[in-house]
Amino acid sequence: MRKALLLVGVLALALGITYLVLHDNNTNQNKSEERDVPLAINSKSSAFNKSVAGVLDSYYSLADAFVRADTSFVHTRATTLSHSIDSIKFDQFKADSAIVLTAQSLAQSVQGDIAGLIGEKEMEQKKREFNMVTDELYSLIRAVKYDGSTVFHIRCATAFPDSTEAYWLSPTPRIVNPYLGINHPAGGETGECGEVSDSIHFSAPVVTE
């Protein structure tokens, strides 16, 4: 009888230990799964926002160089913009992996367009490349939901002699057209031709440092 009771006790103890081990493993697994779920909402550090702000500042300077129609200045500012793109702190941008990869791909596309801009000899072709830079950068700041400042997306319906439209970005809604700048043959007033098509300012959590 004692042996039977002892056997029952041992079995009960074994079952109890097994339950506790399995329960603990399931709890840890659930915690691990919770930790590993990628963030659906963008989370950016102030360092990341600052690096994107540097890109925009460089871009605005490049746009100003086109307004002046200064080829040397365009080349210098385009090079500065390229360096700014390289300095984006993607390691400080926490989001769904697909969003991060999209943003990095867009940054690479901007770099390719800048290289094309620098390589062109004619000012009109440089402006066409600038339009491509604008399109990719516009997509980039929307992809990362940049919330450091408001960015205005401005359209010019007749940016080129063939009446092709083009866009540029600006920190203000004031129209200063980089495609029809102060030295354009049609006259200085054409620099004011354009309309705001969009304004971008996202609200997202920023991690202070």
C-alpha cells in the first residue's frame, strides 16, 4: 500500500513540474513574440529628424541655385545634397521593416538622380534631373512620415519649353520657381508661376535624446 501511495505521489509531483515548465516556456514565448513584433507606427529619434532636416536644407539651397541659374552653384549644392543623403540616420528610424527598406531604396534613387544632375551639361537637362530628385525626395519624406517641419509640394504646369510640368519642394508656400528663375528669357515674373499642390507635416512620436 505504501509503495502504491509513494508511486502516486511521485507521478503527481512529476506532472506538477511538467506543468510549471510548460507554462513558463509558453509565457516566455509570448513575451518574446510581443517584443519581436515590428512597429506599425513610425518612431523616430530627434537625431533622425535632424538628419532629414539637413537633407531638406541642402535641397532648398539647390533649388535656390536653380532660381539663380548659376551652374557652378548648382553643382556645389547638388554635391552637398548628396552628402546629406548619405548622412541620414536610418539606424535611428524604427518602423516596419518594409517601410525602412522602402525609405532606404528611395534615398538611393535620390542619389542616382543627383549623380545624373551633376553629369548633365545643359541647364535644362539639369532641371529635368532636379524634377526627378524632387519626386524621389517627396516620396521619401512621406515614407518616413517626416514631422520636423511643414514641406510644401509646388507644381509648375509649364516648367519646360515643351510645356512639361514639374515640381519642387519649399519650406514656405511662397512661389519662387526654380525652373523659371530670375534669369529666364520670358522675364522675371515667370519665377512666381506655380501653385501649391500639397503640404506635408506628419504627427508621429519622436524619441528625445
